[in-house]
Amino acid sequence: MHDPAVFRSEHLARFQAEPTVFAAPGRVNLIGEHTDYAEGFVMPAAINFATLAGISPRSDGKIAIYSENYGEERYFEAADLPAKASRHWTDYPLGVVAILAGEGLAIPGFSLSVWGDIPLGSGLSSSASVEVATALAVLEVSGASYPSSAMTGPMLARLCQRAENEFVGANCGIMDQFISANGAKDHALLLDCRDLSFRLAPIPANVALVIANTMVKHSVAGGEYTTRRAEVEAACAVIASHRPEVRFLRDATVQDLNRWGSEMTPNSLKRARHVITENLRTVAAADALAKGDLAELGRLMAEAHASYSKDFEGSCAEADTMVALAQDLPGLIGARLTGGGFGGCTINLVEQSEAQDFVEALGGRYAAQVGIVPQIHICHASGGAHRLE
Ligand code: ADP
Ligand code: MG
């Protein structure tokens, strides 16, 4: 982790003003994949990788944005913000400013520096953490109080999601921004994507979140994502033709599939089976954590991976290998592919005392079998976005 004192002094040297500094974490999803757009459940945890955002007011009406990761600084006019994205990293912070301005917040000139230790673009949601850290910083410099009844954590998450959807132009769900804003130390968060209600589920202190990057992301992901969504929607339409109260697969049951699955294409039926059973597993996983039943949690993670791989066909050879190679390693509680699919990271819940050996063994096995050296991180569930004193 970057020393916040160094981050502060760099902001001061660059912009001749002391910053107020905020941190917003990245995240890993423990279970609940492709359930968000079916208005279902996800269960992420915030992790101990974060983006820092330092902010100080300016008197010249300009907005200066500097990313230490990119070593790059850009200037904008607070009174004349760009109306659209420019396919540059500044789209993320600017999108947040634009959405907050659209909500009626009077945005003054400011200098903003950001820096993060979340590996960019590897599925741990550096983008949401930039958005959430920026949002806290911009609220502060604009004189708005947070959290407050006018701006709760869930509301902030929604605004940051809108920045990514509407300004950046990335079609992401609410999970990443929600957990970055509302995560709690040593807890996972069961989120109901329908109404954004949530409950925390404790992760025992002796359990590490080991995140293993397969180092592959297959380019089919974009196109496959579109087909999967269409297949899920087609399955939902079949069920809704019999039960009109079913608006999303969140409302459907395994019994519905048994009764009307024959009216679906084989692929639609499989995708729907994944989504419907994944919702059940995700809620069950939160219950297992609440009871401290780690064996049950591990079993649910294994089922979730099999469902993601076989029914949803959202995995890939490398991710299946990473999950398989973890199975007999000492300390493993559960392993599965996490994130949007077709590559990315696996999440392994591992007994803390075995975590270091686990990382070395898994890394060695994967490198030997796949021919790629993976990046593997030992993480812990961390608190949500906050101000650094
Ligand atoms: P992920 O969210 O999984 O890390 P994304 O592609 O959604 O991957 O977001 C990564 C993008 O977010 C980067 O390409 C960059 O534009 C922006 N970003 C993330 N962290 C920073 C940072 N510290 N400074 C500037 N831009 C950042
Ligand atoms: Mg992202």
C-alpha cells in the first residue's frame, strides 16, 4: 500500500495545496455470477487494495486531474465540463463529476490526484474504486456532507454506476460500486440487486481471500456476454408466458424450469438453470457464513463453479484448470471463477495459516500446466470507502 503521507505530500508539491484524502476499495465476488441483471443476489467483499483520491479547492475555476498510476495530468473547466467520454482514464473521474453536476451539485474548481494499487483491468474493479473515491472527494470539495440522508452509501453507489454506464459507456451492474462504497471489514455483503437491500455475513479471521489471476481474458467475452443475456431473457419470457408475475429470473424457480424447460432452447434452459440455482446458492452461502459453516460454503462454491462452467459456459480452460489445481491443496475451503467470465481471476477461500504455501503451490502448478506465471494475491475483507485522517 502506498504511504498516504507520501501521497499527500505529492499532491501538495504538485498543486500547492493540502489535500483531503479518501480511499475506496476494490472487490472480489465470493458467489453470485450473472445474477445481477436478473435482479438477483451477489455476495462480494471489499478487499485491501484501494484507490486513494486527494482533493483540494482551486480558485481559477479549473478541474485538474492527475493519476499517479499513469503519471498524467489533465485540465478541464468546472463550468464547461466535457459532455461525453474521450476513451481516456479521465472518463472515470469526469463521469462522476458530470453525474453529480447533473444531480444539481454545484461543482467548484478543484485539483484531484488519484493513485491505486488494484491491478488495473484484472477484474478487481479498479474502475469502481476510482469512481467511488472521486465521488467522496468531489462531495467534500463541494461542501456536501456524506453520508447523510440526502446521500447514503447505496445512493452514492448508484450515482457511480450511472457514471460508468452513462458517461464512460460501460454496461456494468451495481455490485462493484455498491461494495466499494458499503463494504465492511471482515465481512462479505449479500446484496439484493432488486432493491439494493443488503446484509453483512462475517468472514472468520482465520480465512484468507486468495485471488488467483489466470492472466487470460478471452476476446469472445463481449459477444458471448450478449448471447448469454439474450438466452437468459428468452428463458424468462417462456416462464413469464405461463406466470406473468415473473419479470426476471429472480422470480423464477427450479420447478418452473421442470415444467416449461421443454419450450426453451437447450442453451436457454441451461443458462436459466445457472441463474436460478446461483441465486439460491448465493443466499445459502450468506447463511453458511452467518452460521460459521465453512464446509457448506466450500460446497456451494464448488457447485457454483460447476454451474458457471457447464450450464452457463462462462468459464474457460485456464480458469477450470486453476480451480481444479486448488482442490487438494491444504487449507482450501472453496474455489471458483469470479467475475464476468472467460478468464480473469479465481477466488479461493483458504485457511490463513496455509495461505502462503497455497499461493506458492497453486502458482507452481498453474505455471507448469498452463505455461503462464499467474499473479496470486492474499487479501482480506476490508471496510468500504472512507476519509483518511
Ligand atoms: P477493472 O475495473 O476490472 O480494474 P476496468 O477496465 O473496468 O477494469 O477499469 C480499468 C480502468 O479504470 C483503467 O483502464 C483506467 O481507465 C481506470 N483506472 C483505474 N484505476 C485508475 C487509476 N489509479 N488512475 C487512473 N485511472 C484508473
Ligand atoms: Mg471495472
